[in-house]
Amino acid sequence: MKTLALSSWKLGYSENVNALPAETVDAWVPSDVQLVWQKEKGMPDYNYGRNYKEYTWMEKKFWVYSTDVEVPAGDLHAELYFESIDYRYVIRVDGKDVCEGEGMFTPARVDLDPWQGKKIRVDVVIYPVPHVESAEGEDRVHASHSVKPAVSYGWDWHPHLVPSGISDKAELRVYPSSYIYDAAFSYELSDALDKVTVKAEAVVKNPAGAELLLSLVDKEGKTAASVKAPADEKTALSVTLEHPELWHPVRRGAQTRYDVKVTLLKNADAIDEKGRIIGFRRVKLLKNKMAEEESFPKPQLPNPITLEINGQRIFGKGTNYVPNEIFYSRMTRERYAAVLEKARDANMNILRVWGGGLTNREDFFDLCDEMGLMVWQEFPLACNNYPDEEHYLSVLNQESISIIKRLRTHPSLTLWCGGNELFNSWSGMTNQSLALRLLDMNCLLHDPHTPFMMTSPNCGMAHGNYATMSGEDREAVSDFIDRDYTAYTEFGSPSPAPFDYIQKFCPPDELYQVSVDNCWLDHHALRAWGEKNWFNMAHIEAYFGKADTLEETIEHGLVAQAVSYKGIFETARRKWPDTSMAINWCFNEPWPCFANNSLLLYPDLPRPAYYAVKEALRDTMFSAKLYKFRWHTGEKAEIELYVLNDPAETLPEGTVKVILEVEGKETVLYEGSYAAVAGGKVEKIGACAFDVTEDLPKTFSLRVEGSDPGMNSTYKLFHV
């Protein structure tokens, strides 16, 4: 197969599906219509102030991409291939409808053989973005009847700005007269993990006299296993490899992968080929310790949520990954890498790809495969009651099968999930909802060895809370100590963005006016989720007291967020194996938020909390259990000491001490030793306390130090 990029695009809009645009501008593909119009018409930066509102009119138009294509002639096959058209579309050749579709995750393919040797005009007409006629306002309900990410309709960290366009590659593909139309790959590992069977299902056009070769190539470029069979219109092949090298999560082993490909042969010559990179791992979701049955009969138990990869139980240390751009065409390998590298470097091992967003491109999964980052992948359903309706279910069926078949060979893909918060009161779905039963069925049929979960949270799991303070004088970390869940798959501690960052996107006359009447509201500082969130000054002042300036308040907020996140992550980890996952909300942003729970500012700038979480997620470390970080005069601060040892290897015995540091003066509160700690274990190794006296300053610190300096931990404390 040869591919030729399509160029010289034009873009315009009209009021109905059959009308020609009154005006066109130069365009490019991949693109979103808003980005093309912004560049060619000099529209303002949608990230600045309230400029995004100037783009919303585009959602109600029919957009037309047009280009000319010279179709080659000969003993060959030519087709147009569109990786992703967002969202509903019709494709025309010389004014004639030749293809129509709905959904951005299933490629569109147009047979051009009737036009061989001719120059043709191709128009891709994209319908207005989906909306629900009966719904009021501009919110996520408009996504409830489509398989389109709900986040685009507005969230507490995303403006209402809904993309449309040819958002991924578009190309002219030229095949020989006999060619592989499609090839799907899967594999199955033996129970002992010592043998793998790789399967390929190939659809071949004009297969007469041809053969198919299925090959598995190792990291050294050598053929590890292969098999050959006569080609048919539909051909299934399988090959078995003894003692394959497995793929392991980051810091648990190598991320070994293989190349798998099917080659079409005629007279021993390779005339066409399809393949991809594949990795072998076995993933299971096991019951948490607290989910074990205690009696009979027993009602529904907590959902299994302990990860076992290749026979090893692993604590899931991670974050919720959200779209890193508003517009999908801007999600490049470079943009993905800038964010994913920071997740890996923060000692994380799992990313929950939240159901309000989208299913990412191949580059995202390739990078996760390479880095050893496990992916919890949700389908595009979130916080809506998706209907038991024939048209919606037919599109969901098509899109989910496309997603599953594309992603199932990625070893990083660890868990399928129906979507976000679908069993909650604001959604109203149940495990009898047809959409969820359909997704469960398709995952079983097309990827049976990867676990599926209906929604998050599920029984036993928790979402929330999302604050540094949970009450007038109660901190979030105290709540996490007091309550027990099998997994914390969303939790957050918000803070404002740094002042100089906000300054880049806020008009000067609004910069010091933190108000719901200006762009502080639009950039989610206020009323994003409740009246005072995400810039909650009262919570910041609970730690530091009132500040003299806005700049000082913001600096205090950044510190409070870091302290809270560190405490919550460590609290969850100390509960292993009852608790088996800690995944904060959220890691990144798609545009500049003036306040948020994120660890990275848009596009990929770490907050102070990022570094605090990085410290809290080290594989092996000391952890001090403090019931809170804010202390009043007269209280006794009690401390329990733990060793957290995630790796499979035993940690040798050592020594430890606890130091209270006040204005440069150090007081040793505890000295002792600890025995060897087995791999994958959490052990309590000691305890101590100190009295909170009137002379303590507003801030001071606690340090835990030991014979292995890499395990040392520091905690910032507050005297209020």
C-alpha cells in the first residue's frame, strides 16, 4: 500500500446540508474548524479572557471541507481514508453522496475505483454538533444521545467549546489489485504465562493465488514465530510462541513488545502488509481484602479493584488524565509526551482516562506502552442517562467495537470501564441500562482477557472529596483517615494557579477582581463546582490566616494544595491491601484554569503539588500518619510511622528517627530501628507525639529520616 497526503483543502460553512458555502478559506487536515477559522479570519485567542464565547456560533453550522484528488489508474485499488471525522458527516465525490456516517472513532473509507484516471472534487460535509432539543442551556446533557465527549459542552475545568472537523489524518491509499482490506490482532496467554498464541483475522480482496504470512518479530528484529496459509476472503491465522518476554508496568520489569504483521504474498513476493506493535501481559481485577464474604446470604460485595499484573498484585498510584487540548487535532505525540513523561516521573503507574473525555490516539497508547503506564480506559459516557434508544445504541455499538479492536493489543490497556459516574443520582443509569450491557458484551466478545467494570465509582469505591478542608475546622486528610474504601478513584485538593500565570490570560482590569462577573468565573475560579470552588479563600485562610495581597493568598493556596495532596496519597497507600488504588482528580488541563485540582497547569507546567505527589508516591519510603496538619495550642500531635514498600523485593532492616524542626531548631522525637519489610507490604514501625505549645510559629515541619536517605519524608505543619 502507498499513501498520499491530501492537500490544498478549502473550508467554509452553510446553513443546510445541501447548500454550498458562500465563502471558503484555506484549510489543512488534520484540523478543527474553529482553529482554521481562527487563523484565517484573525479570531482572538480562545484561551484569553472570555474570547471562547466568540466561537460558539460555529457549532450550529454545516462545515464543508473540499479538495481535488487525482485518482490513479491501472491494475490497482484506490480509496480515501479518514481516520477520524468529528462527528456526523457525509462525503461527496463530484457532488454525489458516496458515504455518510456518525462517530469519530470509526474510520471512513471511500472506494475510488469508479473514478480511476480522473480528477475529482471531494467534499466532506460535517453536520452541526449534536444537541438535545428538549435540553435547556449549554451543558453536558447535549451529549447524552451521541458518542461524543461530554466535556466539550462544559465542565468545571473546561469551557463550552465543542470541536468539529477532520481531526485526524486523511489520505489517498493505493493498493495492488490483491490487498489486505483489514487485519485484526489478538492474543491469549497460558495460565503459566509461558506460552502465547497470537491470532490474526485478515480480510483480503481478490485473494486468488495468494498466501498470508503471520509473523511475530522480537525486539532484536528476529522472527520469533511465523505461520503461512492460503489467502481467502476471510482468513484466520494463529501462531504460538514459547516463553515470550512479557510487558510489565513501570518499575516492575521490562516493557517488552513485539511486532506482529500479516503479509500478503504472491509468487513469494510481498505485495501488501498490515501490522502493529503488541505486548503480552495478563491483567486481573481481584477482590480487595475487605470485599471477602463474611456470611451467607450476602448482598452485593464491593467491586474487585485490586490489580494483578502477570501474577503480581500492584497498588495503583496514579491520576485522572483528561484531554490535554480542547481541540483534538492538536493532540500530537509531542503534546502527549510532555504530559505522560511527567506522570511517569511522578512515580505514577496508572492513568484513568475519564469517560467525559475522548479515547486518545495511537500515540498516547504507544507512549504508555513504552513508559509502562497502565491505562484505565473509559468509553465516552459521563454523568448522563444514556438512552435505551435504537439509533444511539447502534452508533455506540459501532464506535465501541472500533475502539476495542484498535486498543486491545496495547499492553498498557489494563481496564475497560463503561464511563464516569453513571450509577449516581445525576445520571440514573443501572447495570440494566442497555448501553452498559452493550459495552460489557462487546468487551467480552472482542477483548475477553481485559477486565471490564460498569462505571466508576462502583460498590466499595469512592469519588471525592475535592477540598483541602471538609468542614470549618476539619481537613480532608482527616476524612481519608477515618473512612475506608477499596479504591479512591477521584479525589482532589484545589488551589488557584500562580498569579503570573493567571496574568497571561486575564484582562488587566479584571486581574484583581476575583468575581463571578468576569473571566474569573469562565476560567473556573468560582462557581465551577459549588459557589466558592475552585478558588476557596476560606480554605486557604484556614491554614495561613488572611493575607495582605491576592498574590500572597495564591501562594498560600498552592502550598495548602501540596500539603493536602501529599497527606491524602500517603493515607491511601498506608491502607494497602484493603485499599488498592489512589487516583487523584486530576493531572492536567485542556486550557488555562485560574483555579483547579490539577497537578499540571495547561499545557504541562507543574504546580508545587506535583512535586509533593511525586514525593508521596515513591516506591519505597517512610510515611508519617498525622491525623491533620493544622494544630491548636494545647493539642497533642500523635504520629505513627510506617514503611511503604511497593516493589516485590524485600527491604532490608534499618534505622529511623523523627525530627521536629522549628525556626531552625531541631528536636528528635523518636529514634529506633525496624525489621526487614517484605515486598509489596506496608509495615508500622513506630510511634511518637509532641505537645502543641503556644510559642510554636505559624508554620513548622516534621522530618522522618533513616539509614536510607532515599526514603526520607518531610511534612509541613501549621499552628492555628
